[in-house]
Amino acid sequence: MLETLTLKTCRRTEHYHDGGTINVSEARHLFRVAAGLESPLLGETAILGQVRRTYDEARSRGKLTPNINKLFQTAIHVGHRVRTETAISRGAVSYSQVTVDMLSQLVPDLADRVVSIIGVNDLTESVLNFLTARGATNLILANRSMERAEEAAKQYNAMAQPLQNKRRILKVSDVVISATSAPHSIIHREDIADDGRELLLFDLANPMDIDRDIRELAGKRVYDLEQIEHRAEQNLRARRQAVADCERIIEEGIAELKRWERNRLVV
């Protein structure tokens, strides 16, 4: 019978051991982990899946002690409740997800739009993940290093292009999302045709990749990092306000665990 269950995530390794009785402090911590309250990104959803996989994999290896079994069952239940009954996971708080959420509001159907990503890094790869999840299929990935662009393009079924082709890329794109580490802007007013065609540009770089005066061109809309940060902060504020409701649900989970233990000892 398995008396210890090890939870591994990208940021932590924790061991939950059955000492014969329920450790309330340990249980409360696990419930907070499952609820996303201990994550760097408050309310993140991935952690609950990791807790569930850890539990399922442990059960497949052997029988868990009743205490460990009940502890993780309750943690998963608590994690599910806080995400369905509170706002702890609602509203994007990462720049990549905020960007794609804003884009999806402006362009509900991304399948028939050409979306170009400029720069290959963790941020743009996160953007690509969210874009493909929202149905974007016509993707162009531009970078100074073609080797990096081609490598990333294979993963996301995108077309790799050298950055020096930026004018051609801008001409065929409906959406441009730029996030390079360049020390100066790389997309200038003269790079974009003043033809009235609608073009959405999202600048996630600091310093900015896209010159501000592009906003003066008809049909060209530029969303900069300050706007994206503002939206992320609004959403994060709403998540923080939900923490008290999450903690109430966690305490209800603790109470359920205590009742279960009392009933089991009486029997």
C-alpha cells in the first residue's frame, strides 16, 4: 500500500505522507496548490491537471492508503469547485493570453485570417499556442535567424520567413504580433502601405517594435504593451478579489476531510 505520494510540477516537488492521521496544515497547503493560490500566476489552471495526473498515476501503481486517497480526492474536488464557483481563473493575466483574447474579440474567426508573429522566444511561442487553440491556421513566423524560425514553424505548422521580408509579410497579413528583443523599432510607417486596408498590430516588445505613427494610417490599429498590461492588471485584480471565496471553499474541504476522518475512526 502506497503511504507517500509525490507531487511534481514545473516549480515544486512535494511529498505527502500518511502519518496515521490527517495533517490539516498539509491538507490546506495541497488544497491551495490545487486551487492555484500557490502558483506564481494566481489561479492558473494547469496545476489542477497536474494534481489529478499525479493521483491517477499513483493509483495505477498500487493501492493508496485511505488517508492519501481521500486527501487527493478532496484536493481535486476543491480545485474544481474554486474554478467553477469563483473568478479565480477567469480573465487572462499573461501577456500572451491577453493578446490573443483581445484579438479574438476583434476577430472572432481566426481561421481565415493571416496572422504573422515576429520574433521567436518564450512569449511568442506562448502566443502561438493560444492562437492555434483558437483556430488560427494561416500563420507566418518571422525572425532574424531563419534556423530558429524554421524550427518553431515546424512545431506550429507555420510558414517561416526571414525578418528582412517584413514589407512582404505586412502586405499579406491581417494581424501582426511582434515581440523581439531589438533595441529599437523594427516596423516603420514606410513599411506599411497606406491603402486603407485593415491591419491589426500588437506590440509586445519593450522597447517598442512598432512605430507609434503607424496609428495615423487609415485602417491600421496598434495595441501596445501598456494597453495589454492594463488589461492583464484588471483581470489580476478580479482574481485577487476572488481569493477570499476560494479560501472559504478550501475550509469547507478541510471540514469535509475532518468529518470523514472522525466517521472512519468511530467505525
